[in-house]
Amino acid sequence: MNVADERLVMYRENWPVFSTRVIVGQDDRLKQSPELQATIDGIWFNPPWNVPQDIAASEILAALLMQQPIDAINQTIATDRTTRSNLPKPVPIFVVYETAFAGVDGKLEFRADVYGRDGEIGPYLNPERRAVVERGAPYRPGG
């Protein structure tokens, strides 16, 4: 998922197989979506916590992960029992914040830097700037 793009893309064998818009954290530093890497190895059906209806109705991120038809997922949900099912194989997930990235068609795309992070990493992208920043001195182009 790319937070700056507000989009989740699921890949299978390096090809996008599903894409959807997502809601991300606000621009206030304490409410920003974190960047992370993790692995999903199972799914909870009818979990004991409250799942919003619009999310529960989207049994598509389960059918794709379980590699089962939606009807099979619906049958599991219809039992109303809390059930954990292992995925056929663990799925790595990445939540990133990229304001410049290659889209699914390979073209370069840009998004607004709503979290203001580009300015923080910019000096580290230019070797001359990085050397100055690492010494703790202010960067002055050409000098």
C-alpha cells in the first residue's frame, strides 16, 4: 500500500491483480499512517471485535488472499463463528509513503507530499548535500 497514493495494490508473481482506494492517516504527525513491513499468514472470519459493515462486505482482500472463490468465503462468513484460516502461503505486506513511484503501467507518477516528508529526505538523495548534512552544517549550493 502506498499511503501517498491512497491505494492498495495486490501483486501476484510481480503482476498487479487487485487495486483499491484506501483511507490513510491524517497529515498531523501523530495521526499519520506508519510505514511498515509485515507478513500475513491467516485471516479471521467473524472476528470478536467490531468490523465496520462496509469493510466486512468486501470479501474480495479474503478471496484473493485465500485463493478461493467468493462463494467459499461467504459460506465461512455465514457460519457467524469466529474462525481463523491460514493462508495457502504467507503474504508479505508493505505500507510505504512514496510521492514519486512507478505506476502499475510502469510510468512515473507523482503525488502530493501531504506528510511533508520529502524535505526531510531530500538532502540525503544528493551526495554533496548528504556530506554537508552529515557534518551538521547547513547546506549551501555551490559552496
